[in-house]
Amino acid sequence: MTGLKKLHFNHRYFLVEHYKNNTAVHKKINEYVFKNLPAGYEKYAQYGMTFFKQSGETNLENIKKNPRIIVRYSERNDIVFSNEWLYRQHYSFNKFVDGESTSPPDTSVHVYDVK
């Protein structure tokens, strides 16, 4: 087949120490996201950043022993935020409480990439 374009995807995972469900922590995570978008993220068809609260199960030691813990446990119990970009456009922000999406937290809030 000719004319098909190869698509590239990338997703990064982050742990948040001492996570509290409050505005100050949410603001700090949001600032981190936009300060730390990697150079070249726009080359991906889809780029994502997901944040988990550090817990007895979701921690560096357990993830190094068994990376599948992210899918088997963390995504259901310790996920707090997920951000997605599709073809350079920020299109998804999700906040989670106890593994359940509470997004959009405020439908009047819109985030745009000004690059």
C-alpha cells in the first residue's frame, strides 16, 4: 500500500508525591504540564501525560518490579489527571477522583496551545 502515513504516539506517566485533592495542587500539576511539554511533542499524532498519586501500590519501586501495575491497579485507583494532545492541539483534560473521571470540572475552562 502506498500513500499511507506512519503515525507516532507517545504517552508519559508521572507520580505525584503528597497529592491532595485541592486547587493549589491542581494548579501546580497544570503548570508542570505546560512547562514540561517536550520539544517536538507536536511530531506525534497523539501525545499524552497522565499523573498518578503516589501510594503504597503506585510507587517507583513497584512500577520497576512490575510495570503492568499501572494498568492493573493505578489506572483504577490512583489516577488523578490525564492530558492529551491530538495533532498538536490540546483536546482532552480529565480529572479523576477514586479512579472515576470528574471531567470536565468546569466546561467554561478551555486550554489552547499557542505555539
